[in-house]
Amino acid sequence: MAMTVYQTDELGRFVAAEQAHLDPLETAATGGNVYLIPRGAVTVPPPQVGAGHVAVWTGDAWATRTEAEAANGGPLAINAWRAQATLSRLEMALALKASGMLTHAQAMELAGGMIPAPLAAFIALLPDQESQEFAEIATIAGQPFERASPLWSAVAAADTGPSEAEIDALFGWTG
């Protein structure tokens, strides 16, 4: 059994309709249909667009933009990009070191599966212990750092951390 999903690119622009297939393990475990949806794909069909226009996923709905607007980024593009942007533990260590937020030794700690003090301070900004513990375990386990994670919203909202734009730069936003 398959379900149609709608693939987007890194800027949220509609690319193609694809088929997502059932995840047999999760479907069996939950008793309901659970689909393997590719990264960047959504289940909401895009609108029909005219010549010179594209459908852009904003993170919660489709918008219609001219091809030039979609290519140049903007608020719709950055929100869609944030929803998909990830860095591996190694990539995050290198990005934080390059930005000056980690020393070489601290970047080595992160790359090796430890949580250096500056990252621990970021994690401490999360609103509750459960969120903090999840972030710690995910980091140590080598899970990708997701730009859309509540961690980065908490960091950006703090007076002591990097801004949204600086966090976007860590994840490679060039728009």
C-alpha cells in the first residue's frame, strides 16, 4: 500500500509527486498505517500554478510565488529550508568551531560524542528537563542536529546565544 506525497527542494519548491510506502515495523507496532515519508516531502497536494509560477511549501501550507521570487528565497523559502536543514555531529562541530562558538578542543569533544560546555549551556535553555535530556541523549547518540529543533529557538530567544541569522548561517543558509 502506498500514499502519494509531494517532494520539495531545499527552498520548499514543489518538485514532484512520489509514492511513500508503509513502514512494516511501525505499522505493526502501532496497529495503524505509518508511512516512510522522504525528507522534504509533504502529504498536502500543491496548488495548480500558472506559467512562470511555482508552488512553495511554507512549513504548514502551500503558497504560490513567481519563479524569480522562489529562486531568490525570502521568508517562505527560509521557513521551508529551516524545516529540512540538518547537520551531522561532525558538521555541527566544524560549524560551531568556524563561527568561534567552540574552541578546537570543544569541537573535538562534540565530534567525539561528548557535549562541550557551550553546547551544554544551549541545551540548558530548553524549557523543561525532558527536552534537555532528549537533546543530550540525541547529541551523544549522534542524531543529526535539526534547524527546526526547539533547541535553536530557545538559543535564539536567549540574550546570550546567537541570533536566528547566526544559527541559520551555522546550518549553511546563504539566502
